[in-house]
Amino acid sequence: MNLAQATVEIRTLIENTNFELFDFDYQVDDLSFKADIEQKILDFYFDYEIGFETPDMFKRKFKARFLRAVSYYNQLYNTTLLAYNPLINSKMSEALEQLSNTDSTNNNTTETDGNMDSTNSDYPQQSIGAGDFLAGANKTTDNTKATTKLLSNTNQTNNYSKVLEGITGISYQELIQKERELIIIIPNLIIEELKPCFILVQ
């Protein structure tokens, strides 16, 4: 039984004709989300009358409005698929790199002086005192100087990093609720975008 007052209801088109509401291509990255959107739109508007005189005119307007909406909300939905922890809303990173350079010089100098004197004579009777005689004499001079210099250079780099993350200004329960609401509300927002295509009188 058709209870339509002005045009025709969506359910009548679907049940009695070959009419398909979503027989056109559009981009949604998550196929499960795509199926969910289509089913929720059909469920919501199933008893509504189309807002145009003919199904073809309705279909063109519906398609144009739907494509604009789904393009935006598909991007919004993709943000809920990002790899992140929904229970963290604060993250701070701290990094420090410190370079130290040490130079040292060590000088070590050693000096040695040695003198030994003797006199040679062809006269063994030469007295050197107290009745002793000097048969020969030698004179030797030894000067030694050694210097050692040690240089050392040390470079060292110290890296330090710290990450602080957690939750501020809101409870865990509120964060979880907001995350769920975002996923649930997207199909409803698309439904709202499509209202001008229907006669909203039941």
C-alpha cells in the first residue's frame, strides 16, 4: 500500500522497480564502513518520499549531494583508523646532545751530567801527593738530556632523550566516549547532508 502524499517513497521504488540507490562508484577506503553507510541511509529514509518529481531527477540530486558528503566524511573516518593510543592526549619529547673535548699534554725532561778526569804522563815518578805516583790520567765528559712529550685528545658525545606522555584535562572514560562517538556519528552526519533530497513529512 502506497501512503505517499506527494511523490513516491523510497521503499516503493526499491520494492516495485529496478531502482537502486547506490548503483554508482564512489571512494570509501574501508569497505565495511561503506556498507554501513549505505544500510543506515536506506534504513533511515526507507519510508520517506523523494523530494523531486521523478526518480531520475531525485537520483541525480541525491548522487551529487552524497558524493560531496562522503568525500569529506571518508577522510574524517580515516583519522579513526590511524595507529595511535586514544587514551593519550598529551605527549612531550625532550632530547639533548652534549659533546665534550679533552686535551692534555705531558712533558717529561731528564738531564744527566757526568765528568771524570785523569791525566796521562810519561813520567811515572810524577807525584800526586802522599808518596803516590800517577802513571796516567783520563778525562771523560758525559752530558745526557732526554725530553718526552705526550699529547692526548679525547672526544665524547652523550645523547639523552626522554618522552613523557599521558592524559591531561580529561578522564580516560571521557576519551573513550569521544572516540566511540566520532565513529558512530559519521553516518548520521551524512544522513543529515541528504535531507534536502527528501520530503520530510511522515
